[in-house]
Amino acid sequence: MAKIIHSMIRVHDLDRSLQFYKAALGLSPSHRLDFPDFSLVYLRNEENDFEIELTWNKGHEPAYTHGDGYGHVAVAVTGVEAERERMAALGIDPTVVREFKRGDELLARFFFIQDPDGYKIEVLERAGHYV
């Protein structure tokens, strides 16, 4: 069986991205590899063994584009309303909390944020499938 271990995104300003992921999601570097032309920084927190890999190609201009294929990364939190308020206080600009339903059945409560490079992150309340 294969185990998913990380997802990589390219970032334009590594320091800014590291600050964002720490403040927004509590993710810190677990491993870092620096080379003359690029750096790889793997982020996680105590709840995860899955990592986000930030790839910084030094001197790459202009900033990366996402094309039309990228969707989002998702995280689960306890208390989606409180987490949205916390992020708003940090100036992260979360969207409004939305509910996803099938008929009267609540499937998910969520909002979105974007990292400094415009990557979307879905923040879901821990419930049902998203525990």
C-alpha cells in the first residue's frame, strides 16, 4: 500500500510563506534542504505526518502562476467559526463560512483562505468524513 507523505507547492518568497503557514495553520519546518539554486522546506505539526513541501527556486521571476489545474489543499479544525475569527484577526482574509448539504443533511462547514502565493486552502470543521 502506498502512503501519501507530502504535497509540493512552489513559493516566491520563502520567508513570507513560512510565516503564513506558521500563523495560519501552526505548521513548522520538520526538514529543510538548501542548495545553491533552490531550497526545499517540509512543514508539519504534531497532528500530522503528512507534509506540505515548499519549494523556493531562488531568483525565479516572475511569481508562479497556477494555471487552471490547481484546486486546493484542505485542513480540518475544531470550531470553524472561531478559527475563521482567529485568522481574520491575523489579517489573513478568510471567506465566509459556508455549509455543504445534500438535502437536509449537513455534509461540511468550511471557509477558504489563500497563502501569499495565492494557493487556496479549505478549512473544514472536524465532523463526519472530515474528523
